[in-house]
Amino acid sequence: EEENFTFFKEHCKPGMTTLDIGAHFGLFAVFFQKTSNGVVYAFEPTKETLKVLKENIAINKCQDKVHVEEMAVDKEAGSANFFIHQTVGGRGNTLVQNAKLGMTSSSYVVKVTSVDLFVKEKGIEVDCIKIDAEGAELGVLKGAAETIKKRKPVILLSMHPEPIQSRGDSITEIWDLLQQFGYKVLLDGKEMDKNSFCNATDLFDVHLVSR
């Protein structure tokens, strides 16, 4: 994750507010908080993962500034089935029923919010967003449209091509939306073009900065 850590350090501002969507065990959430001395909202709906996430935050003594939000993030608020990887602690937990992330052994209903609704309810201004949504990337971005247009936060976006397509979304839709938002898409520090972005088949992380 070195490139992602370096990117955040480069764009870090003291006291910034970060949304960590798909926080898992809290590696990034703790790093974000320690680096910026700001507030982090860590979204994680996986029951088995939440205990470790909370312990990690407590061990690192940042529970006052890292707030665990036990919910998923998508285009709209409500509830949804959440599909769980057969390995406890696995990273393939997802809102996408047919995601090709390994066999799922179970599912349960989770609370869902959108970025725009959450920001409005909390009365916060967001400086950075990390999105690791295992195939729900387009929904998260659409549900964050007002926040993105208003604040132009830096964004760390994990792209999962197969789950995106399994959900009925397309990578091209994501590219077009990012262009509407006025973002540069960076991979390994270099700006991507539409062809290389939309034809990717394996998981890849991109860094988004406003033009």
C-alpha cells in the first residue's frame, strides 16, 4: 500500500476530515488520523471485522477521532443484503451478490447510507475519501456527487472490475462520472487515459485529484 500512503501524505492537511469507506481492520483509518491529526469516519458493515477494527483503533489511542460507522455506503440510504466471504476477516465482503471475489458463505441485511446524506446529517466538510467498496464503486460515487462537487476532496479509489460488472455497472460509467466531476485519474503517479482505465480487468488503485 506504499503508493496509497505516499499519496495521502502528499495531500494531507492538518485537521482534515476523511471518510474511510470499506475500513476493514482500520489500517488506513488509523494512518489517516495519525498523519493528519484529524477526524476519520470509518465505514465497515462486516460483523466479524468490526471487533478487530475497534480494537485496532483503541490500541492506537485514536478512538476519540476515529468514529466507526457500522454500515455500508452506496448511492442511496436504506438497507441491503451484504455478502460475506467464507474466510473470516476476508476482504471480499460486498453488496454485490454475484461478485467474483471468492465463494460467499452467508449474507445478512445491513444499514446503508450515502456520502451526501451522511455529510448532511453530521454537518461536516470532507477533505479526503477512501473508497474500497468491492464492486459498489459507482454507487458510492453517485451518492457522493454533491459532496464531491462542493469540496473536491482527494480520493483514493480501489477499482474491482469484475464485481463492478457483476452488479450491472460499467467502468466506463465511472470514468465518465469522474470526468464530469473534473478529476485527474492517476495510476503510479501518472495520469491515465480512458482506454487504459476502462479496459483494466484486475484490481487496481487510482488517486483522484481535482483539475
